[in-house]
Amino acid sequence: MRYHHVIDLALLLPTLFETVHGHYGFLLAVCHVVGSLQNVEIIYSIYYDKTEFLRLNSTENKVVAYTEYAMKWADDLNKKPEWLHTQTEKNIGDCKHFGQLFLPMLDKAVKPEVIIRSVKQASGKSPAMLICSAYDFYPKHIKLTWMRDDKEVTADVTSTEELTNGDWYYQIHSHLEYFPKPGEKISCVVEHASSHRPMIYHWGRFSGPQNRISPNKNKVVQETFKFNFTICISNLFGDYNNVLHFAQAMEMYKLLGVQHVVVYKTSCGPDLEKLLKHYETEGILEIVSWPIDQFLNPSRGWNIKLHKGEIQYYGQLVTLNECIYRHMYQSKYLLLNDIDEIIMPYKHSNLPSLMEDLQPAHPNIGVFLIENHIFPKTQFEESGKFKRAEWKNIPGINIMEHIYREPPQKKITIPQR
């Protein structure tokens, strides 16, 4: 069995240090497995404030300095070649051990789920556009080719790179611009390690059982997405442990027709950690690891001028932008929420029925802004019917007790100005 993989052993060597002035550093060990587990190389790197100071390569058995300050360290360590060799051999043994555990799993290929859909119909001089999407495949390398009447198309074709899902699987999307011709056959050919032969998916009236689009003679059909509604929640950090609030929000999302919730987690409290695992196991929650504080000094508040830092509010805008791109081909609608926000339609029973009315009324609109109302924590529902005994010892805010909203803040204008 032939391998060409990298095993990251940073968790085996958790040497992370931080000074009282906010400086930080860490030791990173990376294993390279080339060909087989008999050929393993380990590379150590020492970083301080995002700058690499030292590197040791087990093959060369030599320490290299990348800053003037680190040169003395490198000189001292290179005077002990036997000691260096002994240390690297110990960790190479760890690499081989983990390689025996994980490399067989990595060698298993997972077949992609392929969907062809039309996103634009031809109009005048403007061409139509098809997208061929391959989801949830492994390993990374894949090839998508467009065919028209069994001839390869190379013009007016654009493709994304293989995009990581963050869960070892990948997705890719290929776009074809074209002017439809009567009776033609358009196909997307997928070549991947999970199949010994090319997988062919047809569009339009030639569509076979593998294609999830119903025959429609190249007309625009209803788009097919993995999810209808996805909610993106940014930035769990610190010791946030609002379990009751989070559980109530998640259950409300389900009632409102949401199929997928994404949360970016830097850290959280121990009770919330258990709840996150529960919803992840249930299948509705996707947890994206976001250790931004290991690389930058983020501000702990939304106002970076007040709270300072190298990036605003643990990279809140970055995570929301990443969530949009991560799911732009997987979800029909994306809702960008904070944890303490729930979009509640008051004329519809759920979000899908809301959009069934809203989207056709505004067919050219891609973004909808939702009016915000604040429900203060200081005001409680009088009857106490939502103050349940079984929730007494659960940490967090019971949002069902706070049903009174503040009046909308009207803009005040001074005519003289």
C-alpha cells in the first residue's frame, strides 16, 4: 500500500506558552509519510508571535535558525547530534503508531454525490449556465469534465478548486456557459478514486437514474440543494456556557424548518460542550473548529476601538463570510445569526412558507434584512408558566420567560440642523 500523507502531531506535543504581555509561542511537530510507514520524516518547528524561529528536520538531523536571536540556540543544539537523533527517533515511533491507526482509514475512497442544476436560462445574447457539483468525496483529487454530444467541452468552462468541508470530505463545482441546441446531450463526467471507471451524469431529457434532476429538455428546473435552510452562528469563545438558551434556540430552529446549523467554536463551557456534541450526533449541528486565539490576539467585544485586538470580535465577520462560501452550493438559504437571535415570522408558521411568499415577490433580490427587536432580560412573563422546575439547575437564560420587547427606537431629528 502506497501513501503520501502528512500526520500532524501538534496535539502530541502541546508545548504552547504565552507571556503576561500577550506574546505567545508553540512547538509544532509534523510527520511526513512517503511511500510507506518505513519511510517517515519528522519536522519540528518553534514559533513565537507567528514567526518561525527554529526548525529541525530528522532526515538532515540539523537545526536551522530563521532569526538572529535563534542562532545561538541552533548552534548549541547542533553540538548534540546524538541527542537530536535520539529525540527524533522517539517521535518517529509515535508517527508510525498513529500512521498504523489512521492511514488505513485515509486510504478508503468515498464516492461523491453529484448534482447537475441550471442556474440561468439563455436570453438573447446571454448564455445559459449549468453547474455540476460533487459533494462529500474523499480523497481530494477529482476531475470534472463537460461533454456535449459526447465531445469534451473546454471553452466557457470554469471550476472551483476542491473545497474542504472541514470534516475530511471535499466538494467541487464546475460551471458551463452555453447556448442550448434542440436534441443535444450534455453530460458531466466525474473521475475519482472511488470508481474504477468514469461516472457520467446527464442533463435534460437524457438524464439517467443517477441524476437527481428530472428530465425537462434543458429548461430551468427547481434547484436541488443538500439543505433548504442553514443558520450560521459565529464565535463561541471564552467560557460561554448558556446551555438552556442554546437548547431552546436549537429546538426553535427545528420547529421553524431549519435543517442545518453551523457554529464556529474557539472555546466554551463544559456543559455547553456536551450539548454541542449531542446536536452534532443528532446531525443538525456542524461544529467548525476556530482556534483564532492561537494565532492572533482577538478583541473580546464587537467594538474593536474599545476592546482592542488584532482582529474584531474573534473574527466574527470572517467566520460569517467563510460560512457563506462553505454552503453557497449546499444550502438554498443562509441565515446569519448570533446565538441570542432567532428569526420569527409572525404571519407564517415556519421559514420555508415565509420564503415561498417572499422570494417570488422579489425575484431579483439575493439578500433580505430582518427587522431587529430587543427582549430585555429584566422583564419577565408574569404567570411563571415557563419557569419549569426541571430547568432550575441548567445553566443559562430561559428565553421563554422574556416575551416583552422594547419599543422600536425611533430616529430623532432636529429640524434646525
